[in-house]
Amino acid sequence: MSNSGDECSQLFETTRGRGRFIYRPFAISLFVAICFIWAYRFTHITTTTEEDTAKCWAWLGLLGADLWFGFYWILTQSLRWNLVFRQPFNARLSQRYEDVLPAVDIFVCTADPEIEPPMMVINTVLSMMAYDYPAEKMSVYLSDDAGSEITFYALLEAASFAKHWVPFCKRFKVEPRSPAAYFNSIISTTAFPSDDHTERAKELADIKVPKSK
């Protein structure tokens, strides 16, 4: 029972890459070829004479290149020899460590309401507020160097809209969390997932009513 519980609460899953048994013989043969090249370079050292100065420099350049690229290839085998992929489970992090997660301050900065429209800034703020993190341990701050009144009043409207948007995102695990990006995505798709179509549609209707007011 404990083993199954530990497996369910793992923060990531490790899977081995395919084709490693084919790659290993290839890597071994390539390593042998590199060793032969090194042996050839060291056993055929060019003598230094006034007439063969250019030839000697060319040999040194080839030797340095062979040593460098061969050594680099050997170092990269630490990753390629036993290739693995790790799939993280981000949702399990808060489930396991929710009580000990530290407080986080998020700063959203803007300087010019023309280059950075208030709608874009507010969508960024709302997406940060809806992040999958304990709400009581996360604070989002907006720094407006331009002191725009439009951005200020847009933030006031966003504060009331967030009371509906943030619970909706956390309940249905909405992606993306930016309201503009999310509503554009559901317009381009035909329907919600069938299991929560009715419930999510009702929640969206409740959100649109205060938004239209």
C-alpha cells in the first residue's frame, strides 16, 4: 500500500530512451575510430624544418582539432550513453508540499501604456493570480512607471473580475490562464471536454455577467 502511494505521489517519471542498444555499438565503434586517429597523429609527427614550417603548423592544427572534438564527443556520451527522459508532474508539487511552500512575490512591470497596452498588462496580472499556487502565499504587484490612469482603472476592474476568474481557473485547471488567450482558444474550438461541458459553460456564463456590467 505504501509503495503504491509513493508511486502516485512521485514528482516526476523517468522513461528510458529508445534505440540505446543500437546506439551503444555505434558509439563504441566511433570511439575506436577516434583512438586510431589519435594514434595516427602521434605516430606521424611532422619534423620541423625551415622548408616544412607550414606543413608543421597544419599538422599541429589538425592534431588540436582531433583532440578537442574527440574529447568533446567523449564528454557528451555521459548524456547519450544511457538516455532518459523525465516527465514532471507539476500539480503534485503543491499537493505534497502545500503546507511548506514559501511565500512568493510576483512583480509585473510596465512603463508605456502605448507600447504595452493596459489590456495586455491586466491579462498578465490575471494569469499570474490564477497560477497553481496557494493564494495566501502569493502576492502579485503591478509596477507602472508611467503612472497611467487607464492602467490604474483597468487594474481596479481586474480586481473585481479576478474574484470570478481565479476560482474558475483553479477549479477547471484552465490553460492558458490569461483571459484573452483562453477566450480566443475556446472560440476557435468546437466544444469543451464532454465530462464538464455543462458545468464549465455555466461558470463561464456567471463570469460574463459581471464582466459585461
